[in-house]
Amino acid sequence: MKLTLDPGAAALLDTLHAAGYAAYAVGGCVRDSLLGRTAHDWDLCTSALPQQVMELFGTEQCIPTGLQHGTVTIKYGGQLYETTTFRTEGSYTDGRHPDAVQFVPDVREDLARRDFTINAMAYNAAEGLVDPFGGQKDLQNGLLRAVGEPQQRFTEDALRILRLYRFAARFGFALDAATARAARQLAPHLDCISAERIQEELAKLLAAPQPGAYLEPAVLAVVLPELTPAALEAAKPVLDACPAGEENLPVRWAALLGALGEADTRRVLKRLRCSNACIEETAVLVRETAGEGVCGSFLLGHESGHSIARPTACGSRVPPQRTVLGETPAHAPERASDIHLRQLLGRYGLRTVERLCALCAALHPQNAPDCALAAQRARQLEADGVCCRVSQLAVNGRDLMAAGIPAGPALRRVLETLLDGVIRAEYPNEKPALLAAAQKMIAS
Ligand code: ATP
Ligand code: MG
């Protein structure tokens, strides 16, 4: 068994070996290499004590990340390598942290404290794969299995229950029956885990390609008690149809929590200590897709050239085309969907509009082609620099003041009304037309 080591990791292992210590790449990087995936970080483990690691590599090259747990981070070639002394963990009294760790000379003892067989393998070039719990076989069979007795392992650290579903979801693996049984049974113990840790694990689970099947009701009942079992079941296929990856987390959160409405979605995400950016983005997605919302209006997407004097499915009536100046505009009539898309682009920006389209497609699969068209159209509008924001108007506040409109909040309202008129194609985005429209507004 030969794996290609990251060059930095290989160099650090060589240095440790040359100094007489045992040392291996361990955990996620070994698992990912065996899966043929790119490992994102290379963790090392060694018989050297933290102090010995610091002496060997020098204090400038080392960050004392968690000396009492045996972890030193080594800087090498612009990368960071977490290097942990072989250790066992003592008893757990809080269901989360070992009361004490003990450094040990044998890598196998270190592997025995790890959570799942696929995470409990070590590798170096001289010895090859060290795999005492059959991790490689479980990887081949696509199976998540606890190292040792699952009941005991989940009782020691309840976070492992969430990690189980997270790793299984990431790789699309099945769960070993005894491991799954213990996880379901001990799920109530998740109540001793901090909100931050729960959120981190849930986020990783939600970012998986198809997380639906891995959202175990017994687990969700503890970590998201706000969500009814029926709402969870309804959300699963929607989640699976949403785009995956960390960058799409707000879409996934909105798909999971949408049934709660905007206010409760915010409350839940705040309780879980999500970032404000994530909360705001998710709230927008939930709000705009509530009821028929945005999703309905996207359906008007490809009916190009129709009269704009028709109600959108959102219920807002688009006024018939007219010109302030009483002239026929030289520019083309706007499509109702363009009006709504431009308003959304102005309010939220392209990234959010794309996410809205993705969520709508997941919520209403029969409309997915229209949603894809809407996203494409939004990208086109943005690329063409079509006016969607006050800052893109051919006049600014100074122009309006020069034309005699007083400064103050009224000025902002005039600009916003002008933008609305431009988006609705009531007049072109040209200075004379906008100034005339502004004068008319002030006069009326
Ligand atoms: P990822 O790619 O998500 O980082 P990873 O396998 O590196 O996956 P980490 O959470 O970074 O996962 O943990 C590194 C390793 O430490 C794991 O592979 C596992 O061997 C061990 N480990 C981490 N957390 C636990 C835990 N709660 N209980 C037991 N072992 C754990
Ligand atoms: Mg890791």
C-alpha cells in the first residue's frame, strides 16, 4: 500500500524519523488519500513529546497549539501541520472532553481513541498503512463504523454522534447497524454539546451532496427541536435538490428551516451561533420564497415580449407602460420577470438572486427550468450593467440638487422612485429624461 504524501508532510516525517521518533500522517488525510480525494490538511502524529517537537523544529517554526493535549502546529513551506503526540484519553465525565490525556509510545493506542475506523488509520512511507480496525475495508464497502464499542464511544463524547452523520453524508456511506443503533439511542446526550460545536457539525452535514437521508430524526429532535418531524421530512427532498458545498449553506439552511418562517429561522440560527452574514442571507431566502413569493414570479421568465400590464405571481401589479414625457420610448418594453429580477438584483445582489433561483428550483422541481433561466437572465442583466441600483442611475443627488430639488430624505426618495421608473421602463436611464421625471414628481 503506497500513498502519495504531501511533500511538506513527507519532509516533516523524515525529520522526525531521522531524530529517532515514530511518526505518521494520520486521520482525515489518510482516509481522503485512500478515497482518491485531495486532503485539505495533513495531520501528523508522533511518539515525540510536544517539547521534543518544539526542540527539533525550533520555536519560530512551531505554534504551541495545545501543548497539554500534545498538539504543536509546525509551519513548513507556507503550510501548517498539526502534529500531535500519540495519546490515549482518560475518562470522560462531561460527555465531551477527556478529563486527562496520557502520552503513549505506540501509534495503535493513539488510533484506538479515534472516532471511526475510516478516521483511525496512519501512514508513513517506511511502514505503509497502519490500519488496526479495518478502516480500509470499511472505506471500500462505504461504511461508517465506530472504533470499539459504539455505546461507549458515543457516551464518552456525544459530538461523535453528529460526526457520524456528517462523515456518512459527505461520502454517501451507509452506517454500520450497531453504530447507528447506538447513535440514535444516545442522541439525547447531544444536549451537553455547545451550540457552536453543534452548528459546526450541522453545517458540515448540510453542505454534503445529499444530506436528506442523514438527518436522523432522533438527532434533529435534540439539536433543532423547533422543527417538527413532519417539517423535517418535507425538507429532506428539498435539501437534496439544493446545490451543495459550504458556499451554499444559506440555501440549505433556508431549505431546512423555511417552514418556520423568517422570524423563527433567525431565532434558531442565532441560538446556534451562526454568523450574522449567514443569518441575514438565510432570512432573505426564507422571506422571499415564503408563499408564492419570488418562485411564482420566476415563472414569467421566458414569456418574452408580453405586455408588462399583468400581475406577477407575487401579487404585485405591474403598471401598464407609459412615459412621463408623453413620448414613445426608444428602448424595448421590459419583461415582467426582468422588472422583478432587477428589483431583486438591486436589493440583494447577484449572488443572493442566484441562491434564490436555486432554492426555488429545489422547492418547486417542476419549475426548475424556469428558475435556471431566471438565474441566467440575472447574470446577463448584471454583466450588461443594466440599471438595477440608484448608483447606476444617469443622475445622482448632486444633479438633482442642481436642478432645484432640496437635499434631505426627500432626495433619496426621488432617486428611488426614479430607479423604479427606469426598471419599469417608464423612461430611459438618461439624464434629461430623469431630470424631467424628477421635476414632475416634485411638482405633483
Ligand atoms: P475533515 O476533512 O472534516 O477535517 P478529519 O478526519 O480531519 O476530517 P477532524 O475533525 O479534523 O476530521 O479530526 C481529525 C481526526 O481526529 C479525525 O480523523 C479523527 O481521527 C480524530 N477526531 C476528531 N474529533 C474526534 C472526536 N470527537 N472523537 C474521536 N476522534 C476524533
Ligand atoms: Mg481535519
